[in-house]
Amino acid sequence: MVELTFRVWPGLPYPLGATWDGSGTNFALFTAHAEKVELCLFDDDAKHELARVVMPEYTHEVWHCYMPDVRPGQLYGYRVYGPYEPKTGNRFNHHKLLIDPYAKALEGDFIWDDALFGYTLGDPKEDLSFDKRDSAPFIPKCRVVDPAFTWGRKPEQRPWHESVVYEAHTRGFTMRFPDLPEDVRGTFNGLGSPTVVDYLRELGITAIELLPVHVFLHDRVFVDRGLRNYWGYNTIGFFAPHPEYLGKGNAIRNFKTFVQQVHDAGIEVILDVVYNHTAEGNHLGPTLSFRGIDNRSYYYLNEGNERYYYDFTGTGNALELRHRHVLRMATDSLRYWVQEMGVDGFRFDLATTLARVGSTFQEHAGFLDAVAQDPVLSAVKLIAEPWDIGMGGYQLGNFPPGWAEWNDQYRDTVRRFWKGDRGQLAALASRFSGSADIFDRRGRRTWASVNFVTAHDGFTLRDLVSYNGKHNEANKEDNRDGSDNNNSWNCGAEGPTDDPEIRKLRLRQMRNLMATLLMSQGLPMILAGDEFGRTQGGNNNAYCQDSEIGWVDWMAAQDDEAQSMLAFTKRLIALRRDHIVFRRNRYFHGQVIPGTNVKDVVWLRPDGEEMTAGDWNDPDARGIAVRLSGEAGLTHVSARGEQEIDDTFVILMNVWHESITFAMPQDSAEHVWTVVLDTVNGLSAHDERIHEAGEPVTVEGRSLQLLVRRDSDDRRRTEV
């Protein structure tokens, strides 16, 4: 190592991380138990260490210095000295170069080598041994950044009840997108390209929710099997974007440019974030950052046996968010992504872990309270995955007001209903109406329920109607991984088929599921590619498939079936946008609307009579109708105090394999019912499907019809 001389001044203990102020750079690193910290500076190729500077100041558990000669672009890392005593929770090893927890950008790749571990692999004492090999050649370097960026006008936050979320993978969405230059595929530049943004805008979604974009690790077990950590739920830095997604120049401005471009199209950006654990794994994992900086502070250790970690997530460790500095890091990170990177909200992976106190979920856990009182974070969209794998981990409905939650009960109920399972009517009605039984308390609104039929974790929509079982052989785990509880039905053949009747039924089932999702009260989330029926070949756990299995196949989107499904989905999203009856901000309760003689929602038997308790409990009932009253807008007013009166609709659902005849509601002799959507053929046959009040309507097997009420003298106006 050829050392260069840099001036070193005391600096400040805040802000944490490397902060360029226009004249020099302040470095600050929290560690409560270290004895010494060295700042290591590297040349531009990240291979040669230029200087090793002992940080001179220690204030309030923060080591710090100011270096007037360090400019943006400088690469660096830390070496932290202290006791190596795993049984007491201390795992300091200054031979390991460490990533700054506040690093805004990383340069270089993780190269798996035994030197990345604080102990000697193969030693009979395992992690109680001490490894002296230098890990610097094998670990990315942190980069000092200049955060300057010229933002355009940020759009006003879209109200929750107007939102349609689109869950996508930065790389998988763009790798095969038509007409994209090769060098932007798989990157933020590709995701923000005009053709991609135009597609999203024309589809009609209001927010794109990206699978993790924080820098993550490709686990050694994946690399050894020739696979990759495709989904990215293995974070090693909560401020830095994943370098592979930044593309040419590895510049964070590429992410900001993407955000600006989708904002200009009226689309919000939501990030799927992983603050429940890190990529360092359990006691046998590598020493990359937090473990070597201050293991006792950053991780949730077993009390009385601090060699081992609590594991509520199945990943080997859990971040110790009860510690004030770790909590500060998490909230600093979230504010950074809102204020500096421009995002509009977050979906929190395994969010129950974030709210554990003494291993128990607590509504007033430090993290939840910190977010609730924060003027920045409390104002953005906050979505919880309300479970983890620890004791008492399932907490659907128990997050505080202000949060939305992934509703797996919605997913499972809608799947079972359209699969034809017995006894699903009552559950379907609750889920369709916004899951008031779960969320309607303490002023929570319909959007507290994030409704989804599919997500990244599980079958795609097409696979849901094409496979009875998972087919994860490509994951090289002997098909043992992934859920066996899919509530799927292959419609008569496993996987691809040329049988025209099976293909027709599958398309109908996809339409049924998509229509139910987009006409339900709550916040709908669509998995990218489901709008046209993408497949993963039956793989319901593509977490390691950075390949054509996990990527969206845009060529397949060009066939007739896919185009039909895409047109149908666009139509549904437009209906939801144009008709507030499908997205009320308050719950329907089946009560009479003041000033009228009609209820806000009525569930009907096929004979047109209102459902009774006995009907709800009939396990063999296969047909049901729901009347959504536009008159509910007399009491559901807009933000400007205006009544939000809408059309009145009836949805007829038949999950039986044979046709069912429904009697239309007899609102008055002056009204007729016009078909808007029919999942048999996708769209209505305009001007031909008009039904008088009380007239029987035949709904084919396994299909859904949507009808709108019209005045009889306006019977030919079918546009809605």
C-alpha cells in the first residue's frame, strides 16, 4: 500500500455517513463498543488502498472526522477494532473491510471468498475462531456522492382510494421489453424510458411498487448453484441503490431521473424495503458491515447467549430496531429515499419483525411510533406485510391507523371462490366489500386492505389457472421450496395445452379474477405481466430466477389471448378510475342510505331476493349477485365537500360449471340494465345486451357479468 497524505480535521458526529458539503467531506460512524476506527481510502479502480486514517474523534458513540481533500467519487471503507468475543456478542475483526451503513453508493462487486468471514471456515471451533485474512479485495467500496439533482415539480400525492398499485421487478420488467437499447435493459434507465412509461400510463396504474432496490447480496449458496438472488430480499445497505440497476455510469441520478419521468406521467413510486434483517445471516455468516461495526447494537441477540441471533424471518438474524441508533438508521434511510430520492411510499417486508418488543408484536413498538410521529414519513404511503415466521407473527389488521396491509385472506378467498370451493360466499362478500371485519375500526378506511390475487411470491395469474401444483425444479431444490397451498386449478390439464376449450376457460378464469380484484373495495395490487397473462412455467417461487423464468416475456404479450386480456384489464382499470362506486373511501355496511329507500350494498340470490343467514351458510350455493348503489355518494362526499353520486351497478357471479339464471333487481319500471363487461367474451356486445328490471339474465358457467342501471329512455347509452 502506497499511502497518500490527507488532511484530517475533527469534524462532526452528524450527519452519519460521508457528507460532501462543497468544500470537503465529513465522515461519521456509530459504534458503541469499538476501541478504534480506521477510515480506508481507495483509488478509482477500488483495488489499491491510498490511505488508512485513524478517526480522531469519538462523540456520543460516534467516531468522526472531516477531510477537506476528499471529494465526491472518493471510494472508502472502514476497519473497526475491538474485542472478538462471539459469546458476549462482540465480533470485531479489523482485518475485514466494512461497508458504511450510511453509504449512498457502492462501487464494485461482492466476490465470494473465505476472507469475507470473521472466523476461519473449516476450523472446528467455527465462529469462535478468528480469521486474519484481508477482505478488502472481495468487497465493494463505498463512494462519496454529490446529491445535487434538479427536480421538476413533484405531483401531489394521489389519494389512497384512487390508487392502483403495480408490483414490478426493475430488472425483470425491462430485460425483454420491446425496442429498449441493450445497455438500459434491467436498469432504472430502462424502467424510466419513454416506451415503458407510456405503457404504464396507458395501462392506467397509478403507482409502481418495485421489489427491493437497496443494495443486496447474491448469497453464496445461490452463486454455487449457478443462480442469483433475483428478488433482492437480502439488503446490505439501506441508502445505496443496487449497483446493477443503476446502469451506465453507476450514478444515483439514474434512479432520480426514473422517478421524475414516472412522476411526470402521474405515477407514484413505492419501494419494497427490507428492514427486518440483513444479508450477513446468522452466526456463521460473513462480516460485511453491521456485524463488524457493532454486532451487539445492530442485531437482536439471544439474551444470555449472545453468540446467537433471534431469527423471526428465516434469514438468520433480525435488526435490533429497539436500539436508538439502529432505529435512527432505519428512519434516516426512509427519509433519505423520500426527500433526496423522491419516492412516494414503502411496502415493508415481514413488517411484524419491525414491531417486536421482547419477541412480541407491539402496536406501540419504537419503529411504528417513530414513523407515526415523523412529519415526513407519516405523510407517505406505508404498506405492511403483516406477518413473519416468529411466534405470534401473523398480525393482519393489527397495524395502527395510517398503514395499509397486504391482505392474504383476500387472496385466498378470491382464489377459492373462483376455483369453485364450497362455502365461500360469506367470505367473498366480506373481502369484496373491503374486509371491514378486519380493518373497520379506529377510523381506518377501505384502502387499509391491499387486495391482491397474485404477487411476486407465488403463481402468476396465468399459472394460477394452468397448474394444480408448483413446478420449481429450476430452483435446484428438488421442488421442495415454495408454497404447496396455492388454491390453484389447471382447468383440466397441467401446464401448456392446445385444447381450445381449456384455453378458453383459462382466459375466462383470468378475467374473473382480475375483474373481482378491480371491482372490490380496497387498494388493488396487480402483479406485472398479469394484465396480459404472463407465465413462469409453474414456478411459484422465482426468487433465484434471474432468467426468462422470472422476466416478463413481452413477446408472449403479442398473441391474441394476451391482447384480449390486456384490453380487458385496461377496461377494468378505467372503470375503476371513472366510477367511485368501486373505490369508496368508506365501507359499505348494507345500510339504507339517508334520504332514500335503498341500501349502499345488497347481496342477492340468483332469484333476485336478498341473501338471508341461511343462504350465506349454504355450502352448495354457487351463484351470487351484488348491487352497488351509486346513491351512496349522497353521504360519501369528496375532499371539496361535493356529493359523489355515481351510477348503480350489479355484478353477477357464477362459479358453477353450468349456466345460472339471475333475476335483475326491480328498481323501477323506468330503469333497464345494460351489460358493461362479460368475462365470457371480455367486453360487452354494445347495444344488444339490455335487460328490463326483473328480466332473467343467463350467466354462463364460471363467468361474471357487470351491468349498469340506465333510464329506460337512455337504454342505448352503454358507455360508462
